[in-house]
Amino acid sequence: DVEMIVEEVAEHFKVTAGSILARGRKRNTERDAAIYLSRELSGLSGQALGRHFGGISGANITMRFNKVSRSLKKDRKLAKHIKSLRRRIKNN
């Protein structure tokens, strides 16, 4: 469930769910993590996720997902956050 994923990411990064769902901010790691995990775990299409994340396109969801995928190979801190979040979400 995307709402639950957003809540878990917000709690993990100590931000509000609103800041994750808000459009327009550059380098919003929390938002990117939520989009990545939502696409990976929810089974929803890019378009459906785009509507949930403020009306962005399905292509934009894919771009964010791919960006995080590439970053995970280089950024150990981000990889640690994603791994921890994935575990928390699957256990809920």
C-alpha cells in the first residue's frame, strides 16, 4: 500500500508525508526513496504511482526509480536506508 510506504519513509527520515508527496523540490531523497520502494513493492503502474505522487507522469516515476537504482550501487548510505525501509515495510 503506497500510503503505508510513504508513512514509513517519512518516519524513517523524520519528515512529513506531505514533504514526500510535494512536487517541485530538487534533490528530495525521501521522495525518491518513497517512489523507488512504491514501484518495487506495490505492483502499481507508473501512471498510478504518478497520480499518487502529485500528478507526475509515469515516465517521471520510471526516471526517479532508475536514478535511485543507479545511486544504490555507489551510495552506501542510501543503500542502507533502502534496505532498512524495505525490511520495515515488509514486516508491517
